[in-house]
Amino acid sequence: MEYLIVFLPLIGAIISVFFGNKFGSKYSELLTSILVGISAILSLIVFFNVIYHNYESNIIVAKWIYSGNLQVNWSIKIDALSSVMLVVVTLVSSLVHVYSIGYMSHDPHKPRFMAYLSLFTFSMLALVTSDNFLQLFFGWEGVGVCSYFLIGFWFKKESANAAAIKAFLVNRVGDFGFALGIFLIFYIFGTVNYDEVFTQIPPIANEKINFLNLNIGSVDLICFLLFIGAMGKSAQFILHTWLPDAMEGPTPVSALIHAATMVTAGVFLVVRCSPIYEYSPSILTFITFIGMITALFAASVAVVQNDIKKIIAYSTCSQLGYMFFATGVGAYNIAMFHLFTHAFFKALLFLGSGSVIHSFNNQQDINQMGGVWKKIPLTYFLMIIGTLALTGFPLLSGFYSKDAIIEFAYLHGTSVGYMAAIVGIFTAFLTSIYSWRLIFKTFHGKYNNKDIEINKIHESPYVMTVPLIVLAIGSIVVGFVFKNLFLDFDNFWKNSIFLLNPLSQEHPPFWFLILTPTLVTLSIPISYLIFIKYSKVSDYLAESNKPLYLFLKNKWYFDEVYEYSIINPCKKIGSYFWRGVDGLVIDKFGPDGISKLIKIFSLKAVKFQSGYIYQYAFIMLLGFSLILTILIIN
Amino acid sequence: MNFPIISSLIILPIVGTIFLFFIKSNEKNTSIKYVALFISLSNLILSLYLWYIFDNTNPSFQFVENRQWILGLINYKVGIDGISILFVILTTFIVPLCVLSVNYTIKYRLKDFLIAILIMESLMIGVFCSLDLVVFYLFFEGGLIPMFLIIGIWGGSRRVYSAFKFFLYTLLGSVLMLVAIISIYWISGTTDVTKLYEIGIDQKYQNLLWLAFFSSFAVKTPMWPVHTWLPDAHVEAPTAGSVLLAAILLKMAGYGFIRFSLGLFPVASEYFTPLIFILSVIAIIYTSLVALMQEDMKKLIAYSSVAHMGFVTLGIFTITQQGIEGSIFQMISHGLISAALFLCVGVVYDRNHTRLIKDYGGLVSIMPKYAIVFMIFTLGAVGLPGTTGFIGEFLILMGTFQKSFITAVIASLGVILSAAYMLWLYKRVVFGNLIKDNLKKLVDLSKNEIFILWSLALPTVFFGFYPELLFKTIDVSITNFLEMYEFNINTYLSNKQ
């Protein structure tokens, strides 16, 4: 069964890419969707098996790399953690497959698109079911390259190509850290299998290592390097720049890869490595800070963006920040809970926005929308559900997971924890503001689009709305239904998450509990007033705080800084090395120089062969007398 | 003595050239091509049979042939072990593909070209099999001549300059190696490699001898800063020549480093490891940056070859199991991938007669099959997991990390850069809008090209997922080799005290 879950998507991808054009795109759409669908059903079965029967297994599929003491297998490991990820990945993936049939209906390259989606699903499954770091890395880069393919899917668009390369390269920077982490793990433990590494962690917890003249704890260093990888993949502060640009890809891709699954791989990595991270409190604090900064930063930028997908992308970035600071304060299970609920409502929001974009004929600017809620009521309704769930409105799924994160940060009892809680609450408020801004500007107010008449705005076909409805149901119920499961260490998580100190069982004070929901609820009328009713207020705010507004609008100028500090110097050095060093130094003094010297000398030597007998005779005479002289002297 | 299978492998292509020589060339040259193909294919089958009967568990040399050659001085001695067998198979695998690929590239004197290729095959198999230093030297240097001719006769507009640059560089390095081989004979009284392994070479001469061998291998690898012949040679060489050069000729040096530098001069190798590390790391970063700025596709791939070979030298001198196995794997992988990339460039060059990147763009719209294979090899060069490129690079870096953190960290940066230049190249050539008119009438891959490129693509992917098949072959030999190395170093250290 596990084999089927992992390999059905791969089979679908292979058939679709090689035979898609022969059989017609309809077949490859159906085939890939059905195969991933089966995989999703089987994953659910496995998930319930894990819940009710404590199912666990670790299948060795084949040998991969056996070199000396490095021994790595292809494996399928099933435990509580990977079963949760299996469900998230296959479920969202199958819904996205179905949705794409409708969304991509006008595209000539459908088989290729479906093949990429399925291939991505396979890589992601290989990532989550690995029992060692190397297969994890395989999946890690595999999803990266699929994301590269899918962002650049519309290969004629210059911006899409640039975004695809940017995504791949920024991820490579993360992978650079990740790979070093794996090297270090192998260097210290002589193995890269999770179980063998994890059991060896406690004895070396206090050992130091000399790395590049820094004397640091080896566990700290491992954690830090692995976390760089996680930062790249999960678009955390400093390495986040690729995610908003990645929105150049088709919307189903954004929903699947850049919201529900791939970007959460970083969180998964940290949770999977909880037996290592638990022994490195300093890096956990570092993670908390990065998570906090990301959450706040992304939310602040999201408030002023006008591209509907970019707003949601920054929102994803921000929510990933939440997940990271949850792991930072030791609430790994809550991070997973938020990952789980987030997959539903964020996929819903993306696919919903896709439906809006579809209705507006590929218009993404929310200033070009407005007042259409009566025209596309179903999409409107579903987007509202998604927004409520995202903002953590009481009783919807985001409420349970996000509030739990804030609570556990508070209960952590350290100053970092309190800080995280405050940032969490403030970010929740910002989240609510920008989410409702999106809803109001898109669906309410005046109709602002000049290209399309309002009457031509139409609802999307069923093949697109049905997946949305499934996701909406998920967004409403999963928080409530699975709340206890995700808190349950004794019967559910067991060994898959390791805690040095058990999580606090206390409850925060009542005023703290109702603080976030109140803010979230209050923000609905606030944003309605600011952005719709008295929209001059928002303009005035933007105008009066121009520097701040521009700073946010330009995403804190990260792209520009990278452009000037890294990319341009690299190019300059490259051409200097090429033309300057290779051409002017090495060649000039090397081969060209030598051959020139030889030429000069031989030109001189040529003069000896003048062809005049008297010159030759003279030289001979000279030589003869020289030898004679020497002999005589001796 | 049993059937001399190794000598047969070496001689078969040369015998084939005699047949070729007497064939009358008709209009379309088909008969010549078929004969050359037949010969190279039978050699491939023979080498695969050799692989089949090769004993994985035996660490010593197998199928050894030892004949007296120059009385009492030099023996013709050949044999293989786990280290060399894969290179032999790589050679016999690449050559038939080269023969197949000449359809479009070689416009004149096809017969002579095929003869040159086959002679080259003989010599290169000889390099990987010889167990006597003099025999090795003859094969190693002999390989220069056909390559010199291939570049000089069938090359592009600056072919003569490039051919001479190639010849000068490599010959200068090799002269020192010849001197070293002669002095080894004076010091140890033999040039038989297995005997030298046993008796060892006096430590006080090792450093000098190591440097002499190094000067030859470094040029051929090529290592920074003696790499400048490679881009020129590649740019001017015809496609099949570039393929041979990148896939096999460069590997002779890597092989030489393992077999001779490490094997004969362990103490010196240990001493010079920092030098190799520094040069390799410079090669990786420096040439990657240079590759980033190239305007000519072939030059870009040539520079990327230097960077990839930088990983190889790095891995070899980590002197760890992972490092050396990774290096061998990287060489096989680079043999497949760089060969394929040069063929990919050749495909569009044959159609459009330019190699400048800016003359292309949007090829995917009219050449989708080409886009797929080119993508596979691009990803292979990037070192994506699931291709052979990943396994080589990753193992090398893993090995390096055990010896020197800083080296591994800097070298790993090369992995980011390789992604940058390869993906940027691909984007500019294949993606984008098809605007240029002369590109609009290009035709997609022919059956012949599809066959050639996919026969390189399949092993690239297959061995990426299941490298065990290759590791099984080399594992025991490398383990044994390292034990011998450790033993030598330890004796040296204990003698010193």
C-alpha cells in the first residue's frame, strides 16, 4: 500500500509526459488525477491506521548509495509525522489536479502541466517518507526543481523564467546550508539515518567543534545548518525573496507548492529533527526570532500590496513564520497542527483567488476589481470562509491552531516566548486587516475594471468549484476535529516528536485567550471602514507616511540589495576573471607568451642561416680557433 | 595463458582502421560509417562481457597480460581492476555514439576522421589498462596526436591556434613525466606498476617525482591555472572531437592521479594535498564565475567542465572512500553529461551555424524533444539528485568535509554557481519567445540524434537512482587501494620516528 501511495503519482507523471500528446490531454488529465486520488485515499487509510492501530513501518525499497561506511537506502517510513504529511500532500494535490483540469482548460500544454504536478507530488512524498537525510535531500531538491518547472511553466513570459531561476537559486543557497549540515552529521556520526543519528545525539550534546575558527557546539552547528535549508525552502526572512515572485506560475501551482506543501517542508524538517533541535536551545531561540521577524515582516508588506496572489503569498510567508516560532518554543506538534490547517485554508484561498482571476480574464490587481460579489457568489462565499479560517476567527480551523501557537509561546515562560506571543497577536491583527482588505477590495465597493464589462464576469465551472468546496469544508472542520489528536503525545505522536521537557499543561489567563479573537473580529469593521467606506483614509495614511509606505511597498528593498551586493559583483568578477585573468595574464604569460618568445628566438636563429658560404666559414674558423685555444690553455 | 581480452580491446579498433583504410569511399560514405560503427560496437560488447566476467570481490588486477617487450627493461603489461574497468567501458560506450554523430558535423575526409577516432579509442583503452609506466606513457601521449589532428583538420576557424595551444600545453607537462618515469627506473629498477606498489619508491625522491607527474596530469585535467587550452580546444573542435575530449581525454588525468600520484607517491600526495585543495577550489569557483559570463555555448560548457573536474581532483585527494569513489563516479557522470551537452550544442550548431547564446531563444516552441533531453543534461550538470551528477558531487563534498571544513564550504558554493550558469544558459537558449526568423524553420531532433542523446540520458538518470551497480564494481578495489595507502603512510611515519 505504501508503495502505491508513493509511486502512483510517479507513474502518472511518466505516462503523462511520454504519452500525453499521443492519447490526448483529456486522458492524461484523468489518469494523473485518478492516480493521485487513489494515492490520497490510501494515505487517509494509512493515517487512520496510525491513529487507531498505532501503525508504523519502515520499508526499504532498494539500495541507493553504498560507499564505504555511508549506506543509504530508498525507504518509505510511516509514522505519525509522515502520515500527517502524507494526508496533506496527497489530499491537496489531488484536489489541485482536479481543479487544474478546469483552470488550465485553454492551455495547449496540459499533459506537461499534469506531469509536473504529479512529479512534484512524488518528490514531496519521497521527502516526507524518507528514513534518512539523503533521501530527504533528494525530495528536497526534487520539489525544488518541480517548482522551477512550474513557476516557469509559461516559458514565453520573461518574468516567469526569471522568477523560476530565482526560486531555484535562492533554494540552492538554502540547500547549500542543508548539504553542509548533512556532511557534518556524517562527519560526526558516520551515518545519515534518522534513527541512528538521533540515538547518538544525547551523548555528544555538549561537545564542541572547531568550524572555520569558531568554537561552537556541534549540535548547535548541525541545527543551524539544517535550518538554513529550512529557511530557503520555507521562504523565511532573508531567503524569502523567491516566494512572492513564484506567483508568476499558474495559480494551482501556487496553491499546491507555494502554500500547502513544498514551503512547509522546512517546518517538517525541523519537526522531524526535534531530537536534535531539543538539545540546542540557542538555535531554537534563533528559530523563534527568525519566525517572529518573518511573520511580522511578511504581514507588514502584505498590507500594501495590490496583486491578489502576492498578498496571499506574503500571507503564506507570514504563517510559515508562525509555524517556525511554534517549533522554536518547543511546540512542534502545534506547528504541525498549523501546517495541517493552513494547508486547507491557504489552498482554498489560492484556488479561490484563481477562480477570481479566471473570472476577470487573468487580471490580478485588486484595484481593478471590486463590487462583484453578487456575480460570483460561490467564490465569494468560499473566499470568506478561507479568510475567516486564516485570520483565526473563532471556531474555524485557523482559530485552533494559531491561538494554540500564541498560547504556547506565552506558556513557554521565557522572555523570548512572551515576545513571540506579542508579535503573534499583533501579526494576527495585521493578517486580519490585509485579508479583509483583499476581500473588500475584490468583492465590494465600486466596480473598477475598465477592460471587462461587469456582466461578463462569470462563475467558474464545477470542476473548479467542487475542489474549493471540499477545501472549505476542511477549513471549517479540521481544527475542531483534530484539535485533541494533535495535542496527544501519548497515543498519537509517540516517538515521532521528541521533547526534552514536556509541554506545559497550564492554561493562560482568560483575558489572554480572548484577546486575539477580539482583535480579529474587530478588524473586520475596521478594514471595511478604512478600505471601502472612507477609502480616503487609507490614501491619506499612505500619503502622510510616504517613506514607510514605499519601504513596505518595495518589500523592504530586499531584491535591490541582493542585486547590488551579490548578483552584480558576481557578474563583474566573472567577466574580470575571464577577460582579465584568463586572457591577459594566464594566456599572455603562458602559451601565447612562450610561443612568442620561441618565435623571437627562432627569428634571431634564422639569421644564422644566411646561405653565404663565407659567413659559415668564418663561424667555423672562429669555433675551431676557440676550441684550439681552450685545448692549448688546458 | 587465457584469451588476451584486454589486448583484444586495445587492438580491435586499430585492426578496424586497417579495414577502413582500404574501403573505397562512395558518395554517401555509408559503408565507412557502418564498418566503423561495427568495430566500435563489437568493442563495446567485448568490454561489457569483460565487465560481466570481472570479479567484483577480487581487489587485485585481473586479466593481467605480461609480455616481454624490450629485453629485460620494459614489459608490455596490461590488466584491470575496479578503478579502471569503468573507464574502459565509458570509452567503448562513447566512441560508437561519436561515430553515429558524425553524420552532420564532418563534411570532408570522413574516412580519415573515423580512423582518427578509432585510433584514439585504442590508445585511451590502453591508458586505462596499462600496468607499466612506459606503456602508460606511450598510450597517454599517443592520444595527443589523433586529438591534435581532429582539432587541426576538422576544427573551426581558429583551429590551428587551438590545436597548437592544446599540443604545447599537454606536451610541456608530459615531458616532465617522461623524465620522472626514467628516473623511477633508475631509482627502483622497474617500471612495472604492481611491483612498484609493493616495493614503494624512496621517500626522498617522491616529492619531485610527484610534481613531475602532477605537471602532466594537471594540464590534462585541466586544473587552474593551466586550463586555458580547454575552452579554445573545445570551441574549435568538431562536435565528435569535443565529445571525445570532454568525455574521455580529461578522465585520463583523473585516473592517473588515482593510479600513479596516490598509488606510487603516497607520502608526497599527503604533503601536496593542500596545494591540490587550493587549486581545485579556485578552479571550481573561478571557472564557474567565468562560465556565468560566457557568450559562446561551447565555451560555457568547456568552463563548466573545468569546474566539474575541479570537484574530481578535490575528491581524489581527500583520500577517503567517499571522496575517491565520488570522484570516479563524477568522472563517469561528467563523461556522459558533458558529452551530451556538447552534442546538444552540436545539434543547434548544425542547424543554425552559430554557437552564440544571444542568437537563440524560444527553441522549445519548435524543438520540444530537444528541450526535454537538453533539460535532463542541464539538471545533470547542476547536480540534481536523481542524476549521476548529484552522487558524484555529493560524495566528493562529503569526503572533503571530513578532511577540511573550509574547503568543503567553499567548494559547495560551486554547486550554487553551477545552477546559476546552467539554468541561465538553458533559459536563454530554450525558453522565451521565438522571435528570430531564422530559428523558426529549425527542425526537431532526427531519429539518429534522439537515439544518441537518449542513450546518454538513460544511464544518467538510471545510475542516479541506482548507482549501486557501479559502486559494486569499484568498492573492493578502492577499499584495498586505501588500505595500501594507509599502510604506506604509516610505515613512513613510523620510520620517521
